[in-house]
Amino acid sequence: MEISWLLVSLLLCAFGFLKEIRPSEPFIYEFLIGPWRNVTEEQITQQVYPAGTYSYLALLVVVFLITDLARYKPLIVFSGLCGIVGWSLLLWTTSLRDLLILEVFYGSFMACEVAYYTYIYAKVDKRYYQQVTSHTRAAILGGRTISGILGQLLISLNVMDFRQLNYITLGALSVATFWSLFLPPVKKSIYFHQETSLPLSKTKKTKQAFNTMIQHLKRGYSNAHTVKWSIWWSLATCGFVQVQTYIQTLWSAIVGDQDYTQYNGAVEAVLTLTGFLGALIVGFLRVNWSTWGEVVLTCCSLIQGTLMMVSAQTDYIVVSYVCYVVFGASFHFMITIASSEIATFIEEDSYGLIFGINTFAALSFQTILMVVVVTGDIGFGLQPRGQFLVYGGYHLVLGLIFLIIAVYNRISSAREQVIESKAFDAS
């Protein structure tokens, strides 16, 4: 008996919601530099955090291929198991070596998210894509919001310390992993398990799968509109993830007092809510993004760059909190538009592949940025305030690039109109 699409969606959303209940994450830096672990601030920022990014980057493409080959569910379960192992190491080890091992599991945990986002498209009919996409995104945002609020309340009311929050995270991930076992298996997939009228050998199926991927890539990136929005999507995602990764180090530098009550959880909750509202607003806008896209991208990037510059230099933690929330809200607003514009010009079956490649590009850019800015052996090893001045400059440069593109396109469009007008008059 075929399970209804709504039940499948609810089962997957429950997993997505539970795995986002990680109230320890907004305070993870404070926990790592606290008395519970035997590591320094420099080791965390220059060795531990980069290890997670490197692992995520290295595993992303492999995980994408394995996800389709294994038909999604095993990778969802594996994601949960990686989270359990990672937070177990976080709770019951103290050395730098164990933290680096932990980051490999965390990178795997993050890379396997592709299975969560693509499972539903292989399991339900295309006519339900819009509904299930809404459900799965809402589950993630709901989990993050409640997680931030919960963590903030427990810290502000002195119910738990930074270490004890990790027990809730571990418990939620354990329940999520158990829940994932009840997800119905997927019989077909986009590439390696396609429905065919004739039986094919494994060799032919594999060849057919890679041929389909190549065709999707060619069709997707042969469109200049898709390429333009994909470039911004990747570069902006790179900047946002880098800021999100290191923002706690900046807040710690601004406060400079271990006894000060942190409001990181509340800030993350507000950011999630504003990002959700921004994404909803996009659905009601009636704008020709082919005409106004570069202008909006330029303004958004310049605003983000300015906010990070202010955040890097302020001595008031509240100012930095506000800058971060506005920065994140503008990112979620524009990334929703960018994702929609990219999706409009590619085939439905290639969503996962195209956005997987864009994510890989974002992580590649982030790795370069991290090596140059953060690590001391190869790069400059900047302190938090110096890092965020660079991140602000990064977004300002991104805005200038798209300003040049906007001006060039307007000039080209004006020239074409003049040529068409002359041709019309001559006729």
C-alpha cells in the first residue's frame, strides 16, 4: 500500500525539526574556551573550525553521489549517527585531537543534509513539490527558532551551563536518528535508480546516470541568467557561513567578560524568524528580477558589507547583535530570490545537482577565505575584529562586482534599443 505524500512529508519534517534542536550551538564557542576543554582560543579558530569546513567540502560531492546511489534514507540515518558521535565526543573528550576528529563527523553531518532536502522529491509526486518544500523548510526553521529560545532561557535562568546544553542536543539527535528509521524507503532516484521500460545492466545504469548528470549540468549552466545568480548564490553563501561560523568569536572579543550573560540564543532565534518572514515576503513580490536583479543584489551586498564593518569596530555588543540579525535577514531574503531565479531556468530533476554544485563552490570559496584570513600558518591569522573587517570588505567587493554588471547590462540594453530603433526607422 502506497503511503500518502502528506504522511511522508510529516515523517521527514519531524526528523528535520528534531535534528535542529541544538540549543548548545549558539554558545558552542563559549563552551569550547571554557574550563571543560583543554584547548586555546587560537586552536579553536585556526585549527578546529577550519577542520569542519575542510571535511564538509571534501565529503559534499561524494555524499551527493552516494545519496542518490543509496536512495536517500541510509544517508539520513547516517547523518543522525554522525551527529550522535560528534556530540558524544564533544561531551566526553577534552583534547585537541579529539576535537579535530569531531569536526570530521560534524562535516559529515552537515554534508548529509543533501539527503534530507532531496529525499522528498524522490518519494512524492511532482504536483506536491511546492507543498513538501514548504513543509521541510518550515520544519528546519521551526526547530532552529525553538532551539535558540530554549538555549537562551536555560542559560539566562541559570538552569544549565554551556556544557549541559549539549546533553539536550545529543538527546534530540538520538531521537531524530531513531525516528529516521521509520522513513519509508525510496525505490527510485533521479540518477542511479531511474524507472525504465527495459531492464539494464549495472554498467549501463551507471553510464546512463552520469550521462544524465552531464546533460543536466550543460543545460543548467548554459543559461547566462542561471550562471549570474549561481555566482552570487555561491559567493553570498560563502560569506554568510563564514560570518555565522566566527560571529561568536567576535562577540566574545567585544564583551571580554566571561561572566557576562550571553544572548546568542535569542539573537539566533530572532534571525531565524526574520529570515522566515523575509522568505515569505518574497513570495508576494511582483518584480521583474531579470531587470532589477543586479540592482537589488548590489544594494543587499553593500548593506551587508557595511553592517559587518560596523560590527567589527563597535564596542557595544547590542550593536553587533543588531548588525548580525539584519545581515542574516537580508541574506535569507536575497538567497530565497536567488534560489527561485535559478530554479526557474533549470529542469526540475536537476535541482539537487545544480544546488549541490553551487554549495560546493560556496564551500570552496569559504575554504580559501578561511585559509587566507583565519589560519596563521598559511594566511594572516587575524584576530576577530580584523577578520570581520575583511568579511565586510568581501561583501562590499561583491556589491561592486554586481554594480558593474548592472551598469554594463543597462548600457548594453540601451545600445540594443538604439540599434533596433535605427533599424526600424531605416525600414
